[in-house]
Amino acid sequence: MCGIWALFGSDDCLSVQCLSAMKIAHRGPDAFRFENVNGYTNCCFGFHRLAVVDPLFGMQPIRLKKYPYLWLCYNGEIYNYKKMQEHFEFEYQTKVDGEIILHLYDKGGIEQTVCMLDGVFAFVLLDTANKKVFLGRDTYGVRPLFKAMTEDGFLAVCSEAKGLVTLKHSTTPFLKVEPFLPGHYEVLDLKPNGKVASVEMVKYHHCRDEPLHALYDNVDKLFPGFEIETVKNNLRILFNNAVKKRLMTDRRIGCLLSGGLDSSLVAATLLKQLKEAQIQYPLQTFAIGMEDSPDLLAARKVANHIGSEHYEVLFNSEEGIQALDEVIFSLETYDITTVRASVGMYLISKYIRKNTDNVVIFSGEGSDELTQGYIYFHKDWRGRKKNCFVCQKQNSWCFCL
């Protein structure tokens, strides 16, 4: 992950305002930069970098000789950037995946740009030639993005709310900070005084619809029909592709492993694909739990079966309690289920960071949320409502998106 931060139309000293951006420094331990916008002394970009691709030219905001009027700050991974480059014959200046956003925008505008991106992302794009600011976020909101905007046109954007809450502005003692909606982009006019005015907020994609970038995907052709073997073959194709396209990194890859279905499938597939890509280092897998935890036993069994270099992290209840304040501060939520699930993740992440050189970590997180895998989903009678994710139909559970 990286951390992005930007201000437009600030009434206060930018040197002081920039202190707020340091509250997300943990998102980018490799480097950071603040950069003013030419001609707009009250506009500024801030960026904290975790170098995953192109360590030499990957610093942000990204600016290209071909488009001197464009400024881009983004957090995420664009998996199809090479495919888009080849298809449209773009001339790249860096090896950074996010550069594709600038080329696509110059070619077809903001709506075509976000629709063509296969990846997870949150971005701020400034076009000083056309006096526009654009904000965008991926369909599922995998990458976080928050914004605060005042009635007089001061705009602040950040990867985390904590980078905005202490900002100062002349018209209000406290800024209203809100999450930017997943699957949307926003268009704002940039005024001569650096302030902005929102033009439109657009929902560019719904998860039930095929994305525009699917026309150019490298995924093997799926088989038609819903017979059980056909469905299994299609799932295998899509799952393998999902793992493969996430291998785009210049840093070491590791994997969390609980021994459950999701993380075990990811770890086994990842190890197979790393071998096919002729990666020289062994795959390191990591499990966490209390002493005699069933997860540790199951993870150990899977690791032995697939042949990964396995590590186990033990913690006790006191260590878990001691981590709560930092976990809640990092998550920016008091939601009980989220906090409970994140304590172990926080502790194992600290272990990986301190004791290994793994930077890109795969896991099975998210699949239970997406496919209603937790038992309490089955007891949620909101499924009878129109807008809920699941409904009970003929004694089975199905999506109602």
C-alpha cells in the first residue's frame, strides 16, 4: 500500500497543513514527497511510498514529459497496464503500472479511463490545462479514500481519515470527513484561486456488470453453461488468473496461511505459479494463533503438503489486548467483528515486517465476506429486504445484487 494526500484551495499555510499528511506515513515506509502545483500556491500533493514496482521512477505525483499539465497521485495496483500499453501502443516513460491512467485519460477522458482499469485503486488526477480535478476508486473499495470539502471550495483528500481530521480552514472549526464511494469517480472544476466546485459524481461500474476492460483480458475462454463440471472449470480458470495477475512486483512475495479452504487454495496456487515464473526464492507462509490453536495445526499440515517455508507466530490474550488501541487507530473503526478479526492480522504483519523481507503478502481474506461464508450471514433476516446481499430461496442462499 501507499498513502496519498492532496489539498486544493487551502487558506492556511501549506507547510503547517502538510504535518497532517505525516499521520499516514506508515503507509509508505520507503519514501515520501510533498509537491506544490505550479501556478496554484494553495494546492499541494503528498505521497508516502511503499515501493512495489519500478523502484527508480515510481515516485509520485507522477508527471510525464508528454503531459506536463497532468498530475497523478494514486494508491493501488493496475493489473492490466501492460495489456493496455500493448493494445493502444502507448509510449511509457516509467515501469509504473499507474502511468496507464494518464495515457488512458489523455486518449478517452475520465470515464473510459476508470472503466478500463483492472485493478484496485484510489486516485487524485489533476488536469491544469482543462482546470479539472478527478477522484476515483475501484469497484469494491479495496483501496481506501477519504475526502473533506467545504462550501467555499476547499478540498482535502487522503488514504485515511486521520490525515484530514486535524486540517485547518477559515470557514469551519472542524472538517466533515467522509469516505469516497467505491465504484465512483467525481469531476470537479478547478478555479483560478485553487478552490474547486463539484460538477458530478458518477457510478461507473456495478459488480454485477461485466467491466469494459474484460474485452481486452488475457483470461482463457470460459465455457458456457451451468453444469457442475463446467462451473468448476470456469472457477479454476478465474481463480488461477486472479492469483497470476497479482504477481506484478519487484519485491518478495509471501502468503498468510490459516489452514482453511481460502488461504490454502491461495497458497498452493501461488507456490505453483511462482515456480512456473521461475522465481528463485522459496515461498514463505505465515500463520498466527494462540498455543494449540487449530488454525496453527491446520496451517502446518497444509504447509508441509505444498512445501512452503512456514513460520508460526504465537501470541497470548494479554498481547492481543495490548494491541487493541493501535489496531483501532489503524482501522479507523470500532466495529467489533472487524477489530476482533484484525488483532491477529496486525500482530502477524508486524512480525513479517520486522523479521523478513516479504513486502507483497497474499491471503484468503475477503472471500467469506463476498460469498457469505460466515455462519451469522445465514441468521441475518435482512436477507428478505430488497437491497441486502443475500436472500433465502428454496432452502438455499443466493446473491441478490
